Amino acid sequence: MTAAGAGRFEAAFAARAAGGRPGIIPYVTAGFPGPGDTAPLLLACQRAGSLAAEVGIPFSDPLADGPTIQNAGWRALEQGMTPARAISQVAQARDAGLTIPVAAMTYINPVLAMGVEAFAAACAAAGIDGVIVPDLPVEEAAGLAASLGAHGLAHIPLVAPTTPTSRVARVAATAAGFVYCVSVTGTTGARASVSPAALDLLERVRSVTALPRALGFGISRPEHVEALARHCEAVVVGSALLDAIASGGDDPGVIAERFVRELRGVGAAG
Amino acid sequence: MTTAGRFGIYGGAFVPETLVPALEELEVAMNEALADPVFIAELDGWLYDYAGRPTPLTLARRLTEACGGAEIWLKREDLVHTGAHKLNNALGQVLLARRMGKTRIIAETGAGQHGVATATVCACFGLECVVYMGREDIRRQALNVYKMGLLGAEVRPVDSGSKTLKDATNEAIRDWVTNVENTHYVIGSVVGPHPYPTLVKRFQRVIGDEARRQALQRWGELPDSVVACVGGGSNAIGIFTAFLEDEDVELLGVEAAGRGIETGEHAASLEAGRPGVLHGAYSYLLQDAHGQVRETHSISAGLDYPGVGPEHAALRDAERARYVTCTDNEALRAFHRLCRMEGIIPALESSHALAVAERRARELGPGHRVLVCLSGRGDKDIDTVRAVGGTGEEMT
């Protein structure tokens, strides 16, 4: 049993073979495609060898998200998903044997509605290890970071290609677990290739912090993951996975497990 | 928490990291431009030679007689070119964007007035202009959609959420995140992340600065009450700002009560919301218990918005301004009365302010003056009013 909270990320990244392909962090929207699918999906991601997982707590106005995650969120909200229920999905998955680190991703307003301290406490109690809030830049993040820290949880901030290196250093100083590197100027959503700006950002992050780097927004294919070997420690894959699940044809867990294995470049038995 | 860009505890900049450098760049450019007499002279030139400023102060003579109370005076922003106060801000922001070297302009619009104003200024400078507009607003504001096309802008329909102003704003922000290098986002109200509420206030305060000067010239004294409608709240901040230090002048903001606050179908954020973050600012917000933003209703597309500018939240908490509400039907009745008594067809947004001004004039009684910001003209609302029918007096 590894430590919970920020320590679980440290252990997971430390256990990863250095220099190889980045680890996979699949993103699933809580309550998508159905209210009961999230815990099984997380366990499927673990079976497929994911380094960690990210659970999106849906918000009515997701500014940083493209159409795929917007649609997944609305569908989940229409079926009655709430922040408390989303958090409890992770608790269910832990009870069923989930051991990989889990980050919750949501927007600041649902956190404020629950109360910053109550949100951090609920996340900790459910076995969530870190929190990502894409509309909370470092200037506004001190309160949440303090509450998360008090519960041993990682505050995982984002940096973007437009972030100057001096600011990257300032942001990274507030981070635990890993630094979330946004690969594009844009919203989430599958893209055809990894931009040179993303590689530049990853280098700039490495120049100011020793924390692991996870690249997200747009990563969708096994060849992206392969090309990122030695450039970053993990990739976050959300929209491409949700698109695969939405296109259906199989049980969501089966689709997710196959999808993550393909990203890892391993066969069904790997 | 930073104190920059705060109005009391409200405001701030809750945006994706990608936009933070752009907002910092905008703040620097704003401060430099506003301190540069050349920029101010250029802006004033456009306001006075193109937009048609200063706008008149008009006594609503028959309406005043009918109410039997205080005199009702109208600050005529409906006479600004393109038919609303929105052009004041669009001119300022597009001039600033040119100075910053931006080649592409985007905007959101609800009633279409801000979209038309932005498209107009982009036509003047040959700039590419994309306007995001909710599908529902496109339906009820067809005239303004057509106008934007005539002016060379591209109107992009938004089908997400409630298909109104909130969703158009989301989509404009997503466009800006994607195209931030060459694009300036002209926000149409005193909402959004810092520095927008401050920037838009600066470009709209001309309304109150003029009105205060005109009041002193005409009457030798200030109005007793200043009334303006509040959606995001830019015309209200525009007319309030000049009077903030005049403690005897009452400031009255009017939110849309839609079908009635008790029905839940309204857009009165200050009246029925609680603080939260939408579109990058912390302010009053209509939301459910879980922090999901609620759908709103107002007969007036320009007020159909679940948030409100952060400075209004601070003025309310400080009790420097008072905020009241007006239903769809009350606004429609005021609309018809202004048409028939004064020969002025007001915007449905402004009609909310008119309804409360009449109420306030009766309360204050003769010997007092109520100044109303007539923020826009009602040509765009003709289809909505025609669909309701009647003259408003038969409505309860």
C-alpha cells in the first residue's frame, strides 16, 4: 500500500522506468457515459497499466474544454451528477481495489459552492490524491493550495505554451505531484500532432523544477506517446478516450482498457 | 489572494493559464494608452465625430406629467450611432487592440447591440471580426444578425447550454484561448477577468461624465436619483461612475425579474444569486446548490445573463447603489408608454430602467429629478413586442 495523497503520485512516478515512454493518465468525466460507469472505468484504466487517472467533475460552463468533454459533462449533469457524487465514485473505486493515484479536475465555482475546505476534506476522504482546476491561475490559487496541502493532497497547477519561464517557476513552486503542461494554446480535444511549442514548454518546465511533467490537451494517439519518450514523464489523454467510449460498440471498461494498452504500445496481455 | 483587479472582494482573474499573459499584456497596454494624450484625443475624435457624442439630456415631459411626481430625464444613449451605448466601449477597445498590433477581433453578443457595435468599428478599420451569438438570441434578434453580416462580420451560432449570452461568452473565451497571439477579445460589458471590468468602465463612464456636466449646466444641481438597467451592467457603471462621490445622489440598478423572481425564471443575479465565479470574475451569480450556473430568462436578450459585473456586487455590498427588479410585463408597459408619450422607441433593456424610474418619480414627488440611462433604442425588439401584441396596459 503506497501513501495516499501527493505521496501516491511521487511513488507512482518513482516506480516508472526512466527514459521510456511517458506513463498514461486517462481522463474520464464522472458520470459518463452513465452514472455508474466511473468506478469500473477507473479500474479498467488501472488494469491497462495507467500511471494514474484523472476524474473530471462536470461543470455547466467548462471554459477550458473542447466539444468532447463539454458534451460528456452535460450528459453527466443531465443524469444528475454532482460534485459530491463524483467524489464518491472514486471512493467506490478505491473500495474495489483501485491503487493508482487519482486527480480530480474541475472548475473553481463548484469548489467554491461546496466550500474550499469541505471540498479538500471530501476529496481526501474519498481517496483522491490531487486536484486540478484549470480556471485557477497561481494568483488566485493560494487558498485552495493551502487547504489541499493541509489534507496531504497535491495541488496540480497548469502551465501553457504562453507562460513565460519565470512564471513557470512561480507556478511550479506551488505544485505537488506533477506539473500539468498544456500542449497547445487552445481547449481540450484530440489533435493530429504534438506541437513544437509543447516540446519547448516541457524543456522550460524541466529547467525550473524537478517535478514530473504530464503533457495534456490534444494527445490522442500511440505515436504521440512514442514521440514524447524522454520529453515528459506522463501524458493525459481525455477527449480521444471519451470519443472512443462514446462511439460505443463495447462495454466502456473494455474500450478504455484496450485504448490505454494501445497508447502504451503493449498487446492485450501486456 | 491578490488584490489587483478587485472591487471589494469581487473581481479577479479566474482564467485558463494560457490567457494570463494576454491579460497582463492588456493591462499594461490599457494603462499606457489611457495615460497617453494622443490615444485619448483619438478616442474622443471617434466618439464626437463618428459616434455622435455628446448625447442629449431630454425631459420626458408627458411621462413626467402622467406620473405626477419627479421630473424624468433621459440620457439619450439610444442616439449613439448603432443605437446603443455599446459603441462607446467597442470604439475604445478596438482602438486599443490596434495599438497592441492585434489583427483579429472577436466578441460575444446577446441582444446583438454589442456585436453590431464591434462589427461597425471593425468595418471602420478593416479588421476581421467574428461575433459569437447564442442560437436562441439569433432567433429573437434577427435584425441585428443581418446587420452584422452587412457590416462584414461573421456571426457564429452557439448551440451549447441555454444558447444565449452566457454560452456565447464561453465560446468567445475558447476562441481567445486558441487564437490569443493575434486576437483581441472585445468583451461587451463590465464583466470578465481583470482588467476588463476596469477597461469597459473607463470607456463607458463618458455617459455619466456628460450627464453630470449637462445636469449642472441645465439645472445648476445634480439629479436626486440615477436609474439604469443591469445585465452585465455596463451602461449602469457608465452612468453611475461620475456620481459615486455625490453621496446625495441615489444610484438605482434594475435587474430583470423576467416572469417574476418567485417563478425562478429571471435574470436577477444580485437579487437572487450568491457569489461565485463565471467568465473569469468573482461576483453574484445565479447558480444551483452544486455551483452549476442556472439558466435565466428575460424578455430582453441583453439582460438575459446569470452573472453581473463585480463592481456592482461591491457597490451593493457597500450600499452605495441599490438594486431592484422589474418583470417582463412591467418593462413592456414602460416600453409602450415611452413610445406613445415621448415618441421614443426604447430598447427592452432600457425599458426596465424606465419602469423603475416612473415608480421612483412617483415616490419622490414634484420638485425632484430622476435621471434614466436610456441605453438603447428598440428597433431590434420590434418582433418581440409585436409577438406579445397590445399596448401593455392589459398586462398584469
